Amino acid sequence: MSSKAQITEDMKNAMRAKDTVKLGTIRLLTAAIKQKEVDERVEVTDSMVLAIIEKMIKQRKDSISQFEAGGRQDLADIEKTELVILSAYMPAALSDAEIAAEVAAAVAQVNPSGPQDMGKVMAIVKSNTLGRADMTVVSGLVKAALANK
């Protein structure tokens, strides 16, 4: 079952269960997917859905830190609930060792001459680890690997 079909099925189940929080979050996700389809006039693929979910998760994490800094724990709790629901659609995360191996393989493939080739390495790692690795962690590992070049 495609990611989009799974999300639609989960939305139906949330409606039947009268789970308003999950339903609201899934509706936000489907709206983002439809917006992508309309804007780019394409049928979204599973990798595009993962990218949308990843973006929404990053937004939730940023919002949580801002709400907590502003003393709005009530709003932070709502964002945390949405974060948990969205995270359920992501594939299993890679371990640090697996991420390091992906970075090493990408560096070997690109054969960079220095830090100026970071974009090339990041593009390869991102396509191989989409939705399974935090790109800030990947970025740090790539910078460290390229600093030695």
C-alpha cells in the first residue's frame, strides 16, 4: 500500500474512532500533499510524501522549542502530539553507525576535493537515507569527513 493510501485509510479510521487530534493532524498532512500535487501538477510518490512528512516534523520540532521558550506548554503539548502522529509514518531511523557508513560511501563515490563539494555528497546521502536520518546529523558528519580532504 502506498504512503498516500495508508494516510487516507488512517484518516478514515480516525473518523470512525472519533479521534479528533489524530484526524486533525492527518488532515493537515493530506492538505500538504494535495498542495504539493496542485503546485507542481504531479502525482506525489512515496518519496515525495516522506519529504513532506519530514518537513512537517521539522516544523513541529521548531514550534515545540519556540513554545517552550515562550512559556506556552499547552501549545507545545499539542505540537508534541502531532509530532508523534507524523513520526509514525516515517520509516525506521538509521543508527549512527549506519549513517556514518552512508556518508563514507557517498564520500568515496564523489571523491571530493574539499568542503566545497559538500552539496554533492549531501545530495547522495539524502537520496539514500530519505526519512531515515536527521539531516543535521548527516550534515555534521559530512562536514567532518570533508574537513580532512
